[in-house]
Amino acid sequence: MNSVYIDLAIGLVLAFLMFSLLLSGVNEGLVRLLGIRSKFLWAYLRDTLDGHKGRKSIPSTIAEVFASLPFRRDERPAFSAQPPPVRNSATSWTGLLYERLREIDHGKDGRTSIASIPPGRFAMAMMEIVTGEGGVPAMLTKLEQSGSPLYRPLKGAWDTAHGDLDAFRKAVEEWFDGEMSRLTMLYRRYVRWVIAALGLVLTLVFSMDALEYGRAILTDNAIRAQVATTADGGARSLESLRDKCPEHPADPYGCVTEVLSAPAFVQMVSHAPVSVRIPEGGSPQWSWKGGDWLHRLISPGHWPGFLITFFALLFGAPFWWDILRRLTGIRVRAGETSGK
């Protein structure tokens, strides 16, 4: 009996792991395709350096995460392969910063692909801007006159440094490091909402009922056990299998073989609106099952299973991989984790 429940647990965990990996892959693909990380960073820099006169570029609501940030006006600077200019030609502080970060850029679709700026590199870029602006006091005056939000943190760093440029650079580096940590936490918070939305879509597209899947695993195990029990029992022992295979009463073993050839996991993913079947020696056969799929979605009996699947996907692939390792006793060797 214990082995039955262990098989059930492993089957469920494995399914949740596979779909969590699919969910992570879809999310990462969208992030890369739309350049979300880079857009998020430069939206923050626009707010921090230029201010936009009160208009925020960084998302402030969940709706902006899904609608505004991916598709609205791209705040990233246009890509340029030119080295930093001797004289400043940019019209904004964000442009001045980008001019000094070009060497770490890789152009894509006409916009910068920079999605991460090391704090030390940011501090050095700011020191280069300071030199071009005629010193820290002169730059602070221009920042104050332009109403840049950057004025207050840099003014505080300059006051703390007491005129020491090296101390000023270190203070700017520490400030930017803290800002990047805060931005990372904000990005992860918004990504959770994206993951939740994608998880809901994935659950509904495949109409994945975790409770139904659990029953399918138990059914598979029960049929296997009954086949093993009746294999040597003669014709009379086949009577109990005939009830499970009313479509093939004359050949219960053939029916059982057909059932077990489509394991529970395959059955779980077979309820999508479009399915494919590859017969022996034939080409793939696509079929539309939109009616059955819609019927499953509107059937209240499936909703508890949908909810369990949805919340399970929110835990993420690392969580389910750890659970699977604990259940199966899988051990990762130290040489593999270190890349040796």
C-alpha cells in the first residue's frame, strides 16, 4: 500500500516539475523576446536620472507590468557602436550615462541590450560625467536646475565625501548597488504576477486537473497489479479484466495493453484544444478538440483540480525538483555541481 502512495506522489511531483519547467521556459522566452529586463533597467534609470517631470517610466501597477512596460514607448537609448565621445552630445543624463557604457553593449533591434550595470562601472561613468561637467559642484548645480531626481543622492554622497573624489566615487557605487538590489526585488515581485498569469493560461490551455491525474495514476497502478495477479490464473482470472475493457471483451489483455501504452502523464496533456497522434509508420495526425476542451473548463467538477495545478505551478521548478530528489533519493555529486 505504501508503494502505491509513493508512486502517486512521485507521479504528481514529476508532472508539476515538468510543467513548472515549461512555465519557466515560456516566461524566459517572453522576457528575452520583448527585452523586459533591459526595458525595466532603463525605465528605472530614466526615472532616477531625468525624472520625466513626474511621469514614471517604471511600472507602478500590475496593469502596467502586462500592458505598459512591454509594449509602450521604449525608454532604452538607441544602440551605438561608437566609443565614448570627447565632448558631451547627449541631451539627457541618461544619454550621458549610456555614452560611457557603450563598450559593454551589444546592439539589438536598434536599442541597447544592456540589462545589468555593475555598480563599479556606474560609479566610473559618473566620474567621467563629472569631469565633462566641470567638477562635482558644477554638475550638482546643473542637476538641481534641471530638477533631476539624481541631485539629492549625489548631493548626499558629495557632502559625505567632504570633497574627496575617491570617497565620492565609493559613495556613488554603494548607493547604486543598493538601488540595484531594490530594483531586483521590485522586478522579481512583478515577475511573480507574470508567472501567475502564465501559469493560469498553461493550466487552462492543457486543462490540467491534478485530481483527475492522481486518479489516473492509481488506475494505472491498479491495472498493472491486476494484470500481474491474473497473468498465471487462466481464463477464469480474466473475467475481472473484461469489466475494465468493455470495448474489447474478447481481448482484455489487448485492451489493457492499449490503456497502459497511454500512461497517466500522456492522458493529462491530452486535453488541450489541439492534439497530435503519431500512428505506427504514419505521419502525425492533428485533431481539434475545442468542444471537449471547453466542456472541461466549464465543468465545476474539474475546477478543484485546476486550482491545485495552478497553485502547484507557482512554487516553481526548483521546489518540485527538490521534492523529487527527496522522494526518489537522487543525489547530486559534488563534482557535477562544481562543473568538473
